[in-house]
Amino acid sequence: GAGVSQSPSNKVTEKGKDVELRCDPISGHTALYWYRQSLGQGLEFLIYFQGNSAPDKSGLPSDRFSAERTGGSVSTLTIQRTQQEDSAVYLCASSLRPPYNEQFFGPGTRLTVL
Amino acid sequence: GIQVEQSPPDLILQEGANSTLRCNFSDSVNNLQWFHQNPWGQLINLFYIPSGTKQNGRLSATTVATERYSLLYISSSQTTDSGVYFCAALVNTGNQFYFGTGTSLTVIP
């Protein structure tokens, strides 16, 4: 596609439920990043993929968060047993293989945990 | 990780005015980007500028990597320039971009 796409655009869930967020990167981009942005805040790094592997998982806030990437393309971020503090906008970005690291962002998924 | 600081945190401009936004970073970086987050939350790429100066219309940016700062210039501001401007730095030894806390710009007619 022409840009990074994410789905769903909005997700409302009840506390304790699991959610899956999807990211489709720009075709040919081997690097993929997940970030979280709480209301009125900056971006918090979650995880980075190069191809299908995740050399940097340092930003995942707890073991309830996991992510995978298959076929070097689509990535899924899963949050288990959601908590109210997980409410945020989850943003995905992709870039060409290093050192061409200019990131391009998707529109985000707004997650609300009731 | 590195510290990325942006100033000013908030800025209100009259339409037509010029402004300079600053981004300081605490370590050597091999990449720096400027983004504009519009009112709908979309992050729009402005500049990919690890060093030097670039211009795009009314916007220009300069990064002085040896002195660890970058500047974003907005000339003849328009109401559509309103939003939050972020800089993000990639350290030489890592894969993670570190974002500043942003400058919130409001341009009034």
C-alpha cells in the first residue's frame, strides 16, 4: 500500500479482556516499530522488529504485552487482561532497512479500556 | 537512553509570524526526524535530517550534530500549522527512536 495502515482505528474493551492491534507496514520496509501515546503525552517506544525478529523488546511495559511479525510484513500487538492504564493511542511506524531509518507512521489505534 | 528536550513547550503565534523550535539531545545520534502531529493525531514527516540544513516551502530545519541540537523554522505561519511538533533522535548504537515531549503550536488568525 501507499502508507502504513493500522486496524482497528478505535477499540473499546472491558477491563480484563484481550485485544489485538494490527499494523501493515509500507511494502518493502523491513523495520517496524510500535509506540504508545497517552493523552497529551509524547511517544513511548514499545518494540522494534527487523524482519520477523525483535532484537529490542525493552519498551514493553509488562508481560501482558506481546508482539509478533510474520512474513516480514504484518505485525500484531497483543495486550492480555487489559487494564485502564493501557488506554492510549498505539502507533506503528516502518522504515527501510538500516541505515535508511526514516520512519513513516500509521494513523494509530485508539484503545479505550472501560 | 538519551534525553531529548524540546523548547518551548507551548507557543502561540499570530498568523504570518515566524518561529523557531529547538530540539536538544544528550548523546551522539545518527538520525533525527521532525514530525507534525495534526489535530487528528496523524504524525506527518517534516524532515529527516541527521545533519545539515533542509528546506521545504515555508519550513526549514538545521541539525548541528556536533553540538547536539536541531532547529525547526516556520516562516509566515498559517492556522493549518497548528498542532504538536515532535523531534525524534536515533542513537548511533541503537534501533530505538527517542521522542521529545513536543512543542504545541497554536496559530491564531
